[in-house]
Amino acid sequence: MIYLDHAATTALDPRALDAMMPFLREGFGNASSVHRVGQDARRAVDRARNDVAALIGARADEIIFTSGGTEADNLAVFGLTGGREDNRRHVVTSAIEHHAVLHAMAHLAELGYELTIVAPGPDGHVDPGAIAAALRQDTALCSVMLANNETGTLQDVAAMAKAAHDVGALFHTDAVQAAGLVPVDVQALGVDALTLTGHKFYGPKGAGALYLRRGTRIAPTQRGGAHERGRRAGTENVPAIVGLGAAARLALEDMGLRAERMVVLRDRLWLALRAVPGAHRNGDPERCLPGHLNVRFDGVDGEAAVLNLDLRGIAASMGSACSSGSLEASHVLLALGLSHADARGGIRLTLGRETTEAEVDAAAVTLREIVERQRALSAARSG
């Protein structure tokens, strides 16, 4: 199998698994217990918190462990608005957010908040000026992702965060696709909250984190105990947290080399595919994640292409793994201004650290054959 769906999830790094194993066996203590077994678990959680903080330039006490990106996004949206002591009832986001943010924002609207959704340009960039224009004196929160999960397009989050702060609003960014893959520095970004999750950078599923700038008020979205400094109740998933910490530490060690290699391979793949008549690349080809390539081909249905790739041993996707099985066109590609048919044609190919030149070349040849075959079948049916 040639795996080109790393944006959906990555394989667990064996070194992260090795770090987890003692806490799946003899080190099974509850990190909130005062006895030795519990305190061993507490020390392991604290080490992981330091490692995650180091990955994004944060302090350890600014890291809240969660079950993943969706929970962290929900905690940010509901917790930051619920934690405000003023009466601000306006929120802002973009049309290309992950549904973990979009649906949370929509629920705020159901609760009486006024919601403004800012559209991106055709290259997938959300204009910081458009965000600034959408902000108001009663805006409580603005949330715009750092890197899009479908196109890989990177956003100017620092400019948007500054604009939000200028009107007294808080700013959150979903960095699930960026953290661990490209340098992320919460100080340079100036955000109040940031979401990440381990399984996007070779950590375990079920372990994520929300960065919360020191001094920022947040209302817990689940209650029951004083875990995570009273910000997220629930017994810590020690093995998964340890794996997340190990993956964060490993990502920080070789991030630059991995990114350079993936850029070369991604560009090699696009060079082969762009030779196909009617080939298009979705999103900004320059300001994007190193391993993301989102393409479409005139007259070719993305779902059919992805299914045929799978039959030939290549794993790819149409877009967000959380929307797989949906018959709807990608909301991200629609927001870029594509027609419904063109948005249904999007194919996401995302590379990882183990992807090889041979795999990229084989995928290009196979996808070109699938495109030609689909077009031939369409021509035969219409003729």
C-alpha cells in the first residue's frame, strides 16, 4: 500500500510506542493519586507537558491535555466565550475551518451569539483585512486555522490575532495540521489559544492539547474534577499523553529536514500530474504545508478517483477524513469559489516522512491512468 493520506492520520512512531508501553503495563497508576505508582504517572505527564510546550514555544502550565483536536477546538470556542465576564455576543471565523470549529461556532449562534463567517480568496487565503473588517467592539472571539486540512494553505494568523486584540477580542487558531510539521511559535503568532493533536505527527490517537495563554480565562466544558488545573475534568490518559509528548519531542528534533524532503517530493508529484490536460491545483502552491497537494481534473469525479486509487493500492482522500462518506462537495473548495462539480473533483494527496520517490512516481502514473479511464468512460456514455 502506498499511503498518501497523512493529513488524516500518521502511523504511530515506534519510539513513541516504546515510551507508552510501561504505562500500559506496570506503570498504570492514576496521575492524581498520591502514592508512588500515581506519582510516577504524574511525573510522566509533566514531562510530556514540557515536551508539548517546547514544540510550540509555550510554558508548561499553558498546556491543557485533551482527547484530541475536536475536543480542544470545542474547549476553545465554548470555553473562551463562556469565560468572558463582559457581555460580548459576537464571534468571527472563516468559511474554511474544520467542522470542529465551524459546528461549534454554529452552536454558539443557536445560543444567541451573532456569527460572522469570512470567505477566503480563490487561493485559499483568508485576508487579515477582511477579518479586521468583520471584528466589532462586541466581538468575544475570533478563530481562524493556521493551516487548512484540505489544501494545506497557511494563514497569516499573527496579523489576524493582532486585529482581534485591537478590539479586545480573544483569538484561537486550529493548528492541528501545522503543529509538528512546520515551526509553530505561539509567542510570534500572538494567539490566546491554539489546538494540536498527536496523531497528525506520529503520536497516538486520542491525545491532543489546547494551548491557553497564561492569564486567559476559560470556562470548562466538562466538569467533575480538578484535573488540568481545573480546566478539563477527567482522569488523564497517561499512556496517550506520554506518546504525545514523545512525538512532540521527536518532531522538534527533525522537523526541518522532513519538511525539506516532503516539499521536494510534493513538487515532483505535482510536476507529473500537471502534465495531464485539465489538471488544477487547489490552494496556494507557495504558502502551504510541505506535504499537501490538493488537485482536481476537469471531468473527473474525486470520489471515483479515490476509490479507484484504493483498488490499486494507493490511499488518498477527497478532503477531511472527518467528512468521509459524505456525498456533499468539500465546503473548503466551495468556499474557494469552485462550482459544486469542481469541488466534488478535489483529491487530497498528503505525504509523510516515509514517502519515497518511487511511491510518488507510481502514484502519479496510476492517477493519470485513472483520469484517462474515467474520461474515456464518460465520453463513451455521452456518445
